[in-house]
Amino acid sequence: MTKKNFLLVFIILSLLYIGISLSPLLTKNVKDISYSDFKLVIGPFLATIGILITYTQLKEGKTNK
């Protein structure tokens, strides 16, 4: 498995985790949503953004050597 394929699979899994973690928010009123509802998703979200940046750099061929 190449590095690009691994990163793409990891991005998909991270987005699924974030979606599943945030799904209980769909049943709440907007006024009832607080910071603690997002606390467990902030880390995976930032990691997904970092991996997405790395994936786009690999896709364009701009790796740092």
C-alpha cells in the first residue's frame, strides 16, 4: 500500500469517526449544544486536516526531501 493510499484510507476513517461522534448533535436543540459536545472531536478533526494537507502535497508531488 502506497503512502497516498494509506493517507486516503485514514482520511476516510477519520471523517467517519467525526461524523459518528457528532451525530447525537442532530437530535439536540441549537441552544443546548455546548463546547463539551465537540471536545472529543477536535483532535481527530485537526489530525484529519493535517493528513489532508499531506495528501494534497503528495498528490501534487511537492514532498519535502
